[in-house]
Amino acid sequence: MTRAGFLQLAAGTAAGLALGSRATPSAAAPATMQTRPIPSTGKWLPVIGLGTYQGFDVAPGSAEYARLPGVLQALFAAGASVIDSSPMYGRAEATTGELLAAAGTRPKAFVATKVWTRGRTEGMRQMNESMHLLGADPIDLMQVHNLLDWRSHLPLLREWKAAGRIRHIGITHYSAGAYDELAAVMRAERFDFLQINYSPDEREAERLILPLAAERGMAVLINRPFGGGGLLRRLQGRPLPAWAAEIGAASWAQLLLKFVLGHPAVTCAIPGTGRPEHMADNVLAGAGPIPDAAFWRSHTLDI
């Protein structure tokens, strides 16, 4: 499909979304997703991934669990790969590992999780358990979750990276109240990745954290690209801006993700979902035009 054809399709879909916040993805939509590099290693990542918070914390045999193979199918079919989890997310690591093993799709995934405990010994036990549950040893990315006891964990993460058990090391947070401490850690230590919250209604990271990540050569994963879900709920039922079709955004989810990806420091957005139709909608944000920061300065989002 030509770009003109894609924009025509997006415009038609956007017109049908005047009363809803989610698109029904079309089989004719382009499947090629944009990629961006990890500065420290040069590996390229697709710009849309998957967060497993809540959506994958479900019991086998439940209706929610039965939908999840479709989520992963939509992720991989679009050329995406990043799947982010944490021991903090209940059963999410186990669910992710089970589904990847059952489908034989582990090699397609860039698997990320976190260490979320105190002390070196407990950190070692937890990371071994996470890698076992996810079926990922080595694991693509291990992150210190919300700065918790990072001084204890970072030396061990570096040892495991040197031994080949971890490919990339990162640090995460989700709250602007922690940004000063986070910035100090980013300046003092070297990481491959930063994971941080950023959305049109949570833009505090623009001031310091995102520029610092770029300065320090860190790839950036964005959690809460929909403001924790509240932003999408507020937008439900409102028509898209008239200019949304110009950038190939056929739903509010796609528009919000394109905004996040418009920041030059951002590598990949990881919206969480447990619904295949939402995953299929999300990935389309990475397959069309992604406007830069100058575009967003001249196009106001009334949220």
C-alpha cells in the first residue's frame, strides 16, 4: 500500500471513530513497523511493545487467559518484539513464559523484566526465578524496578551481564516525585535502558529525564503512554482531531502513542493490554508516520 493509500484508509477509519476510542484494525493496514537503536549495543527495536501489568496477571483456564495468545500473535504479526514484565505484576511472568513456550515464539521476543526486592541474595533468587518463569536465560533486559535497593542489585546485574546471562541492564520508575533521585542515579552510573512514564498528560519527563537519557546514551522504554489508562477513558466518545488522518492515526490510542514516539529520546512505548484487538490497534501507531516534536508543538491535543 502506498502512503497515500494508507492515509486514505486511516482517514476513513478515523471518521468511523467519532463515537469510540479504539479502531478496528484493517487487514489492509501496513505491517512494517519502524525501529530505533539501543545506543549501547546497536541492536534495533520495534517502536511499539507490550506491557504485562494487570493484563497478564490472570489464571490459566480463565476467559482472560484464553485471550492472551491473540495478544502475542498481534504483537509478533506486526513485527514487534518487546515484552516487559516484573515480579511485582503477580502472575504476569509465569503467564508470559507459558504462552511464549506454547506458541514457540520465545525467539521472536525481546523479554524484559525487573528485580524488585532488597538485598543481593534475595535479588539473585528473584532474578533466577524470573528467568525460569519467562523461559529466558539469558534475558534481554533486567531492570532495577523503581530504584528499589539499586546499590545492592547493580553490581550483580553487571556480573551477570559480563557472564552472558543478561544482555542489557536498566532502571525504571513511574512517578515524577522520584525524578530528582532518578536523575542522580543516571548521572552516577551507566545503564543500557531507562523505563519511565510519559504521556500527553504526564509530561514531566520532558524537562530533565528524557534529555538526560539521550545525553547518557540510554535507550528509553515508555510505560503509562496512556496515562495509566485514565487518559483513554476520558477521550472515549470524543472525535479525533481533523489532522489525525494526516499522520495515519485512526484511534486515540494510536494518536497518543505517536505523541510519545515523537520525542527523540524515546526508543519504544510499551502500553499494557490483555486484549488482542487493543494490541492490534496499538501496533499500527508504529507502522505509519511518526511526527517529530516540532509537529506536536504546532498541533494542540485538547485532553
